[in-house]
Amino acid sequence: AVVSTQSTGKEVLFTPLEICRNEKEKVLIEGSINSLRMSIAIKQADDIEKILCHKFMRFMMMRAENFFILRRKPIEGYDISFLITNLHTEQMYKHKLVDFVMEFMTEIDKEISEMKLCLNGRGRISAVEFLKNFVPVRECQKEEEES
């Protein structure tokens, strides 16, 4: 069967596939004859994780030219999108592309959790230093003598 590559209608798109772990973690895979778009929604349990995820994804998307398959703008409802074309599969090793996407998906949650822990630690240190100004001098001296 001959397929026209000039066609731009729905006949060149395959049925999209959405894989969900839960409501907040999901992947949308949209295929066509010569490309595949993969959109990922990353788990964000609280406001801090939402902010960190948004900033981290924005940082990556601003450098999309360094990540050949990364799209600059994700699909609505998702945090990041990859576009793999037939040119990518011809120029790159297919198994390395799959490894990159799988590694990204497994490491992104870990990275955001580490950033959150680091942020909480820095916030705790800042709060302790700030609150030291409100403790009477005599109490500070007693604590230092006991140490």
C-alpha cells in the first residue's frame, strides 16, 4: 500500500495511547506515520513540587536545541513533551532514544524530590538564623556553654 506523505488529515495519525499510574502521573503517546510525540505529566504532590517542576521543565525547554527530541512547549495538561521523528531514528540509535526517555522518566521524580529536600534544608537553616535574633542573649550564652 502506498501512503502519501503530503496528507495532513487525521488519516495519518494513529490512535493516541494514554498510560496512567494515577491522576497526576500519566504519559500520552501520539503516533503518526513518520513521528511520535510523547507527553509526560509528572507527579506533583504539593505546591513546592509544582513550582520546582515548572521551573525545572522551563529550564530544560529553554535549552531544547541541546535535547534534539525535546519540544519547547508541552501539550496542555502535561509537563513536558518529546517529539521523535523518522530523522531522529535514522540519525540516532533507536535503543539509545528509548533509554534516554526511560531514564528521564525514572530520574525526574528523584531530581524533584532532591530539589525539594535541598530547598527545605536551606529554608530550615535560614529560619534558624533569622530566629536567633529574637532569642535573648543570656539564653544563647547558656546554650553555647552547654555545647
